[in-house]
Amino acid sequence: MPATVVMPALELAQETGKVLRWLKAPGDTVSQGEPIVEIETDKVTVEVEAPAAGVLRDVTARAGDVVPVGQTIARIFAAGEGGGAAVAPAAPVAPVAAAAP
């Protein structure tokens, strides 16, 4: 079963995060704990680490996309594990309006 990469909650009241850039491309082999994507919130920019070792696939968020916390943005398949596309087209993510301060 593939490991999912989700938009993390980095702040207490955070509802969304912005994908700044992918450090790994679909089809790349990743190690557990290796930084794979850079995420930005209102207050912080962090690198999200791979939750498992394997091949990065099913990337659904592109650089610049604003994604709800908890939404899957990619999957990591173990070596030899079937399913998913090596290079899946990124599905458009609907923009999320910023909450009024």
C-alpha cells in the first residue's frame, strides 16, 4: 500500500498551505525523511519529508497551488509496488479564498 503525502498543518488554525516547489519529481526514488516538497503558510516555510522510502508518484499539487490541510498531494510507492502512474498529470486544485483577518 502506498504512503500518502498530505498537506500538513503547521500552525494551530491553519486551513491551507501553498506548494512552493517540489524538490523531487514524479518517478524519482526517495528515502524516508528526505525533503520532497517546500510548503508555505502565512507564517512559515518548511520542507516536508517523505513519510516512506520508494518512488514518488501521483503528484496532484503543482507549485503555486493552495491546498487544504490533510489533502493528499502525492503518493510514494515501494519498489516493485504496482498501481499509480510513474508520472501522473497534476490535477487542478481549486483556489481557496483567504479568510478575512
